[in-house]
Amino acid sequence: MAYAEKRGKSWRVRYQLPNGEYASESGFATKQDALDWGRAQETDVQRKVFVNPNDGRKLLGEWVTEWLQVMDVAETTDRTYNSRLNAVILPKWENVPLGDITAMAYKAWRMQLADQFSKNYVESVEGIMRMLLDDAVDERIIPYNPMPTGSKRRRGRHVPVEVEDVYVWPTPRQARLVAENARALRGLQWYVMILTMAYTGMRIGEIAGLRRDQVHLLGLEYGRSLRVQWQGQWLTTPAKHIVTKGDTWESIAALRHADPKRAADVAKANEMEPDAKLRTGQKLKLAKGFTLLPPKYSSYRTLILPPFVADLLAEVMALNAHSLLVFASQRGKPLRVDDQFYGRFWNPIVKGQDAEPSRRGRPAQLALPAVEGVEEMVPHGTRHGHKVWLDEAGHPRVAVEERMGHRLKGVEGTYSHTSPEMELAIAKGLQETWEKSLVEEMEPAEWVRRRSS
């Protein structure tokens, strides 16, 4: 039962907590004010909606540490969370009590972020911050999330909704020109990599994680395919692996790191000797660095290849017969999509570059023309382009979404199915798209001659 005590010129109330102990709150002008407040807290306790005001004194940095310990997310998501937390959220809020984070303070911080970072990055940071505070509400550390939800009208200048599609994606001709720049810059493998991305819709991580044993090139002209089974990512924290029957340190390193020579690294990550026996079901940590992970959203899929892509992949795999991966870096290491990838490869093949002589150990650079219209395209733009090409060709939505690794929702997702004929039609259509892109710049007479020959 709550009761009030006189403390100097003000009153203090003591009220019972859910665990039976008493807490207190001071600073009330009258005894009745103190009692009303204390009884309201005890009512919340009985209704099981009580939030202890003292819990709001927990620092956000302390809450982040607890929160991360119970998060069960994919390795790539864990990496993103830690990156955003350490780079942006903790420097601002680490030593701020959760109960002191206000809507106005958050809004001011959000405006600062918008001036420094891209829209997508800011939205990613906001998403993590919202999850942190929502979970703090669920744990009854704070009574509500101070972040604006967007559902309530707010004062301030009207911000028009951006309706323009600003994502840059290529036409088949532009994709071919980007691929030709890649070949001029680095050779056949890179030409094939760009065309594989464009004509399969694979994500860049899935391209980096494409193993030789996922590519099936025996069979009829339209019977060749590849399996999207992995994505390749560089991790700063070790991923996990569950031992299956017959696994060895070498087979695990070959499967998950695409390099059996890393067996000793995997054993070391588990504080075990390289000759230690493994048991089925055993949970292991993998080594840090390049790791093969399930594709995003577990979007496993088999893709029938247009004949020209299958032929090009066969040529590249014959040249790189020593590698477990289809596409590797210039030095034969797993592909790493970082600043160097963009600076030395991607930006030149879409934006063009001037010729430069060799200097300071760097080889001479060829002049490359910019591919007009896609100078700002990122690698994921080829996936967007692939989807557009399939939609333009009028292929069934269920077949298109399945090829993209998406799942349809609702009745359509339940009752629509992709037939072999649909998949074959897509592969044939992509082959025709490629052949047309080769002759788009020719005179009509040359186009007719090639089609009839």
C-alpha cells in the first residue's frame, strides 16, 4: 500500500514494486499528490503494465550490450548492426539514459544524419535504433518509444513524397557495353561476370560465392543451369557451422571458405588441433574473413542459362580450373566488394576513365568510354535490369519472382506455380535479348542478314 512522508517542504511517496519491495519518488507539493502518484504505480503493477522509472536510468550503451547478446540474426545482419551501432548510434547515445531520449532530441540527431549520409544509410540506422527502443519498451525499461512513427501529423515544412524511380538499371545494350569495358580493363572473366549478373539477376554476393560445383554445363542447349546456393561475404566475426556426417576440417574449410588450406584456421577458431576428431551435430565457429553463407532470405534457386552465358561460363571455368570459385579477384583470392573494387574496377567500367601511364608500380590504365545513362549504376542495378527485361517480355509473374528468389504472398503465392515451360521460355527470351543487343547499332540490312544466316 502506498504511503506518503514529509521531506522538508515537499512530500515523498513509497510504493510497492512487483517483487514486493518498496521504491520511492520525491518532490510532490502535497501529500495527496504523492499518494495519487504512488497509487497509480501500484495500479499499474496490478495490471502488469508497470514501468519502473528507475529503469529508465539505464544507459543506452548498457542496453545495447544486453540486446546484442540475445539477438539471433544472420551473420551479415549481425555485421550490419554492429557497424551502424559503432559508427553512428553509440557515439551519440552511448552514455545517455534511455529515459532521457526525447522525440525532439532524436529528431535533431536525425537531421544531422541526413546531412552527412545517404537516405538508405540513414533509414538503416533508424531501423536499428527503433528496434533497440521498441525492445526496451517490451522489456518495460521505458514506457514508450520516443521515435516518431510517421503515422501522426507533425508540425513543420511539408516534405513531398519522392515518387521518381531513381534506381539506375541498364538496358541489354548498356549491360553489354559495361561488360565490354570490364573485358578491356581486366579480361574475359570480368566480362563474363558482368553478363552473368545481368542475365541471371544474381546478387553480387551470390556471384562472389558461386562455386564450380554449382554450375552444371552438361546437357542440351537449354539444359544447362546454375544453382544459387551461397553468397560470399567477408566477415569480421566468425560464422557458425554444424558438422554433418563425413565432415573433416579440410572439407569444412573447402565448403564454407572455398579454400581447404584454411582448415587450420577453422580448428584454431575453435581452440582445437587440426587433427582433432569431429562428431556429427557438433557446433563450430568458422574462421574470420571470406565465408560462404546461405543466400539472402534463403533464396536458393536453380536458373536455366541462356546458351551464350553457359558457353562463356564454360570458357572461364576452363581457364580457372584450379579455383573452387567461378569468379575470383585478380590475385586469385575470393572476390571482395570494397572501396578498391569500386575504385579500380566498377567505377571505371560504368563512368569511364582516361588513359594513364604506369607509375609507382601501378600498371598503365586504358582509356574507357563512359556507358551513357548508367554512370551512377551500382552492381545491384544489373539485378534490377534483369527484372525489368523479364517484365517487358511479359513472362508470368510467378516465374519471374521465382527466378529473382522472391516469394509471392497471398492467394497468388499459394496457387501459382512455375512450370518447366515457363523457365525454358525465360531462358530463350534472354538469349534473344542478348542477340538483339549485339546488332542494335547495325544497319537494318546487316540485322536481317545476321538473323537469316
